[in-house]
Amino acid sequence: MAFSLTEDQTQIADSARKLVETQAPIARLRTLRSQPERWSRKCWAAMAEAGWTALCVQERHGGLDLGLTELALVAEAAGRQLAPEPLVSSAVLFASAVQLLGTHAQRDQLLASVADGTRIGALCVADGGRYDAPDRGCVQARIVDGGFIVDGVRSHTLDVTLADTLIVAARGPNGAVTLFVVDANATGITRTPEARVDGRDAATVRFDSVRLAPADILGELGGGLAQLDGALDRGAVGVAAFALGAATRALELTLDYVRTRIQFGVAIGSFQALQHRLAYVFAKVELARSGVLTASRAIDAGAADGPRLASMAKAKACDALELAAKEGIQMFGGVGMTDEYDIGFYLKAHRGLDTWLGDSAHHRARWATLQGY
Amino acid sequence: MKRVSVPAGRLEPRSDAYPIVPTRGALEMSLEDFRAEAALWIVENAPRSLYGTRSGRFDGYWGGKKQPPVSEDVARWLAACVERGWTAPDWPTELGGGGLSRQHTEIISEILTELKLPPPLVGFGLAMIGPTLLDFGNDAQRAAHIPPIVRGEVRWCQGYSEPGAGSDLASLATRAVRDGDDFVIDGQKVWTSHADKSDWIFALVRTNPDAKKQSGITFILIDMSTHGVSTRPIELISGSSPFCEVFFENVRVPAANVVGQVDHGWTVAKALLGYERSMIGAAMGGQLRDAEADLVARARRALDAPSGQLPSALTRDEIADLAMDEACFNVTVQRVIEGMKGGKKPGSESSILKVVGSALKQRRFDLAVKIAGPESQGWEGDAFAADDLSLTRDWLRSRGNTIEGGTSEVQLNIIAKHVLGLP
């Protein structure tokens, strides 16, 4: 397996980083966090214009039909500046779910607009985006007149407030879970935005007698959450790449700071107690980079160990971000604790990224299961 | 790795191996043709008993006057390769090498790995002092030392560390004083692997006590049979070891044995350390493969859970975490190797290999003894299984992994200064 980037991939990575630095710098989080809309439609349009939303969509649906390898490059760039736009939700999780499970009609109807960024899709299938906790069965589907009526509440759901289309999981009377594609503005759906530590868009979604038709089913009737595994693995690699970018940037910020912060008459970066810890953070980040590189390539190649490597990438990248952010705050010292400095954003981001799609412990347990122990 | 293509029916090794002279010059044929011809030659010449006997990277005959080959077949395999110059395929033919390129050498080593054949000869002569003499030695030194190395007649050891000079190698104090055509050497080396089995030692000695640190050091070759040289093996916390102390008392060494210039041996030493680091780094990458399967098997025995999910969530978590780190490490090794193709300098990620690889190896053994529990307490005798006894020894030995070949602390200094650009 080759890990060095092709010329095209290098170009994608370079232009992605440029786009994020010029149009989506981390400073915007300070204003976005108090806005009703938690991410910028203008930035989203620029990302779509650059093709980010089309990377993982097949060509015949208006996509670029590139792979997770390319998607990981732009997600990493977005992660450097903690761009809150719903890239992973819409362009990876939603797009992959529709592509892998959708009927011809559903793919024709949904994918072209996802690829050009005009449709925002999001998953609404597990509370808090957790797949490691038992489903509490809070969203139920009844069969009435050959259709379905969905009731219930799903909380802490990322990227749904501004979404146009949702994928909802609902438990039927026989206990089996069915996935549905639902218009986010359908009658009976209310989305109550939540205030999150990472400032990202999330809401509690309430379903009051939402009427759905058999044609809205995604995948099999009663097919269960496991149908989403393929999409979730891709999403996990997307989140991992985002966390990798964030970890890399948190380390850079800290390195810049310790090189210039003078105490006792010298730059504090000259102290071995800090140097060794920073070198250790660097090692963790490079190992996580290897994890993201190998997972994205394995899934693109359809390798049997793709799911296991996706879990590895997710766990290792989030762990690296946690370490980089915590060490960063410690080395910034008092100012690291202030809201004025950006380093704190990276720790807050970790809280959301680690939980999303299952935390590191969940992914280690999944790895063990997939390895037969 | 490319598969070795050998004509059907030719795979059976012959017991009466005898070198076949190649029909065409290797350098004139394509690499693919060379691969086929080399495979054929190896199959024709490698004695049957050696197939499948290679397990680790350093398996093989180490040469020298003090340790004869363990079997006639080992000697025969060496003789065949010496005849063709294939103990050092990319060294010059006039010095006993094969006159081939680096690529040819890699092909030969790939074929040997695939056939699980030990290389005909291994050791510090081929891996360290040989390349150093080719780069820094004079004609007389090359003519005197390279042919015995490629023929496996002389085994070398490395005299660098001293009791007072470990991580701070440049503070070494073994003295060499000029007396006519000789230097007279007094002092002590330590951590010298296999010194008691070696014929010659390449050593760093201080020729100018007044010069600052690195400047007064000379690189010199010493025949260990010279009067005044003695060795003593070192016992480790894990038991016996290949490490030795080497003592020099009034040892007379011809000044002609100085490699490079007097007082300027540090340059030579640094180049040679580079060979050593790449050797250890590669070994780390190769040795990390089977930890997970081994740990799971141990856990199944210890937890009495022959199949299914392990009943300890903590053990599952710890094994999986280590397995993930090892997988990421192995990919990092691949990234480094890939990045160095075409003679490019290794990328910044290469700096983490030693510190991460050695720590992972320790974690593997730490976890293994923890899982083994009471069975990890043995030292020797038959109250404990042989496998558990060797685990305990390996666990103790692994504490040295983060010390030898550059301590982790020194490696972290290097990353901080040279990769992260810290003051």
C-alpha cells in the first residue's frame, strides 16, 4: 500500500488548507458560537465550490467519485481550524448511507444535491451520535394505513438544525429498527437547538406523529442499525481526519507559543521538561496520521480490515487530539485557561469528536471483537 | 514483495551444493531476469538443512576465528556465497564483494527472506565497520580488512561506550598516546556486544585530552589478540547477555590503524552510528508483528477462556490499544521506507521510530507479564513453563530497549531540537 500522496492529492490538500485558512479561520468560532446559525453558509458554499461535498459521491450522481483518502485530506484541513460546517455529516455519513443503502430513486433524488452542497443531510439515529450505548428506543414507528407514524425524541444530534434531510432510526412494534429518509421540515418535526461545549450545531429532535411512506425506508424494513456500518466506518475516518488536523494544529500553536514565551530570561521551549512532552505529542500525532492514512486507503480498496482500521483511526486520532489539547493548555499556562486564546477550543472540540460515532474505548472494544477476542 | 519465480521442479534444494558460474553478467540483465537467476542460484546452492531455519533478522553465522560455523552446511553455504561475492553483494569485486547494486542486494535478501534461508554471514563487519571503511578507510585498510570480513574470517565488535561516557559519548576517556609508529592505549569500554567472541574491535579513543570534547577523538582498529586486551561478560537483570566490558592496558596499536585523521574520529563515528540506528530502527519495525496474537493466546490461558470474547474488559482494552499502536507504528515504518525510496532523506516521522518502537516493545512485555500473573514470577527450573520463564527474562531485558542505541531521552532531545525546532 502506498502512503505518499499523488500529485493530485497533494494539490487537493494544499488548496484545502488555503481555503480553510483564508475563509474559515478559527477566529470565526468566537462569533459563530453566539449566532443562531452555528456555521457559515458562505463557507459551506466555498467548500462545495471546491468540490469537498462531491468527493465521496459517484460520478453519475454528480460526484467526483474520489475516495476517503481525498476526503480525509480536506477533513484534516478543516480540522486544523475546527471548521464547524457539516462536512462529515452531509458529505460522508449521509452521502455514504444513501449511496450504500438507497434505492435508485432515493439516490437519484438525494445525491446530486448533496454533491453540490445545496442539500444538507444528517444522521438522526442515535442519541448523542453514540453507537456504543444501548438504544433506548425513544423513537418509535407504528404501522398505520400501510404507512408509518413516527413518535419520539432524539437528543444531542449533531448538524441537524440546518439540515434539509435526515436519516432517522425508529424502532417498530416488533422491536426491529428501521431507517427512514425524512424531510427535516416535515410536519411534526421540531428541532430545538442545544448549546454545546464545542459550539457546534446540534439539537434535540422531537417527532410528533410524523407520517412516512414505505418509499421513505432506507435499506430494509426492520433491517437494523447495523445497516449503517459501512457509512459509519467512512464517517469514523472522516472524524478521525478532522481530529488529526486539529491535533496537528494544537501542537503547532503550542510550539509557536513555547518558542516565544520568555520566563526566567529564556524561551520556555528550551526547557527539557516541555521538550520531551512535546516530542511525545508529536509522536502520538504521527502515529495517528499513519492510522488515518491506512484506514482511508483500506476502505477505498474495499479491504476486509477496513472496519477495524477505521476504529483504529478514530481512537488514535481522538486520543492524539486530547493529549495535544491538554498539553497545549498546560504549556500556555494561565493564558491557556482564558477564552481569549484559541488552544482551549481544541480541548472543547475533542469532547465532541471523541463521543461522536463512539468514543475511543468503544472503538478499542470493537477492534477486539473484530479480531475475535 | 515480488514472488520468487523458479522453474517448476527446480525448487528442491541440492545437498551437494556447488557454486554455478552465472552465464551472463548480472549488471547486463534486467532486474527481473536477475531475480530469476539469483533465485535459481540460491536454490542450487543453499544446503537443504538451512531452509526454514531463519526466524529473526539477525539470524545467521557471525563469522570469526573464535566461533566456527555450527554445522557443515552453514560452512558450505558461506563458502558458496563467498565464492560468488554474495556475502556483500554490493561491495567491490576486487575486495571480495559481488560488484552489484543496492537493488540487486535487496533482491537477494528478499529471496532469502521468502525462502526463510539465513543469510550466509551477518555481523558488525558487514553492517558497520565494512561500510565505514569503504567510505573513510584508505586503500591499505580496505585491502587488509574488507576481504576477511566478506569471507567471514574476522568478527568485529564496537568499542564506543565507556563507564563515564554513555549518552554523552563524546566525554569518552580511553587514552591513546603516540609512541613512535604506535599508539599506546589505556582505558575501558563497556556494553561491547560479543566482545568475547570477536577478533577485532573498532574503537573511539581520546588522542588529545586538551581539545574540546569531540575534537580530540580518534577512530582506531584494534586486534583483540594484542597483549593487554581483555574482556569480561556482563550479567544483566535478565541473566547472561552478549554484552561485555573490554579493558585496555598498555595496548600497542600501529598508528596505521587509525581510520580517517587523528583527532577527527568523531566524523567517522557519527557516520557509523547512522548505520547502527537504521539497523535498530528496521529491526524494531520487523519485530512488532505478532504481539496481539501472542497476548490473546496468553490471556485465553490465564483467564481460562479458550474461545469467544475475553471475560476481562480491561485486558481486551489494553491488548487492543497496544495492537492499534503497533499497527500505526508499522505503517509509520512503511511511510519512512517509502519516503526514502530514490535515495531521499528520511522524513521527520522517521525520528519517532526508535523512541516509539522501543516503548511499544516494553509495553508488549509489560502487558504479557501482567496477563501471565503468577506464572510470570519464575526465574529458572521446572516449577514454571519454559515459555513463561523466557517471558519473564524477555520482560526484564526489554527495559534495556529504551536505553541501548541512544536512550529515549536522547531521542526526544533530537526530535525536540531538530524536528520541532525548539531552542
